[in-house]
Amino acid sequence: MPIQCSGLSLSFKDLTVFDNFSLEIPDRHVTAVLGPSGCGKTTLLNLISGLLNPAVGNVSGVGDERISYLFQEPRLLPWKSVRKNIELVLGPFMQPKEASERCSKFLEMVGLSRFTDYYPHELSGGMRQRAAVARAFAYPAGVMLMDEPFQALDLHLKLSLIELFEKLWSHDRRTAVFVTHDIQEALLLGDTIVVLYGPPAEIQAAIPNPVLREQRSLKEHATLELEQQLYSLLA
């Protein structure tokens, strides 16, 4: 079922962030929301997740679905090992043996099998973010919200983690909303790219990505054409 944001209005004091805003997010599809800082991208995620309630309008289609959230920073508990950080979110939904097996599976998929007993301060920044990605996918959720999770990484790590996301998402397809101000991230991850401007947030364009997920590359001709279109929209 798609997620429907219908007629959303929300203000913070004298700042109107949304004014009769509507957006449909397709089921089992990655929707990239692209726009400059302050246009309402993170607030949109918070409305979808229920962390915020609109003054007017509603969000439907989430229902009882569990939501997995991937943030700009890893947000790992520093006093727990990598394994314990992941098993912590699995505990309410499965028995310890199943949680341990699921944790091991996703740590192997992100290349951290050797580091399960390490603590966050013992890992590099890229490794901590890989652990956060593993936790987000290990958590049994139908909806994934991603708030610029690759923003603080260098280009090599960013592309590596985008490739990792592709691998994990192909294994377990979820309805995903990925917000970013980075055009290349949106091109590589988004099945649809929604361009926002504001506040108040308005949709400038919603563009289906013409390149199949398994063929996406920053060197692909169709990707380069869409990149130029997005630059023009954001300029």
C-alpha cells in the first residue's frame, strides 16, 4: 500500500513548513526527496513516522507498519558492542537465538563479521555507519526512513555505502523515503526523485528515474541527462 500524505499543514511559531502539502510514496519503492536545507525534508520524515502530527491533513498507508529510521549519524549506544546494538532492537520481536542469527546475517552482509564484539569507539566512522545500516535492515520493518545518512562521509565511503544499501534493499525490499540535498545520491538511490523547495514546502518536480536500479551509474548517459535537469531545477 502506498503512503499518502494528504493536505498537510504545519507551522513552527511564525514559520510555515507545510501548507496543504500532498505526496504519494509508492509501496516497495525508494522515493528520494531532494532539496536545499530548510525546505522541510526532515520534517516530512517526522510526519510520516508520527514523531510530529500535522495541524491539518493526515498521513495514511503506514498503519501498523514498523518503521526503521537511518539518521545522519550512526546513533550507536557507546556502552554496547556492535552485536548488542543490533540485538537490542530485535529483542521485542524474536527469541534470542533468532535475534542472534539475524544479527550475524546482516553483519556479514555489511562486512562486519570480524567486528561484532567491538564497541563503537573502536570502529572507524564508515564502519559505524555500516553497523547502523545493518541495524536498520535487521529491524523487521516495512517502512524505512533515511535522513541524509551519507552526508558526513567522503566520496569513496559514500559510494561504498550506497552500493551496500542497494545490496541490502534488493535482498529485502521496503517502502523507503530517502531525503538528501546531494543530487548524485538521489540519482543512484531514487526510483522516483521528488524535488522540493520552500518553506513552505512545495513539489517542484517528481521525476521517475529512467535507469533500472541494477544499471545505475554516474557515467550512464541517461543519468547524466537527469543530473543536468535536477541541477537546473535546484539552481
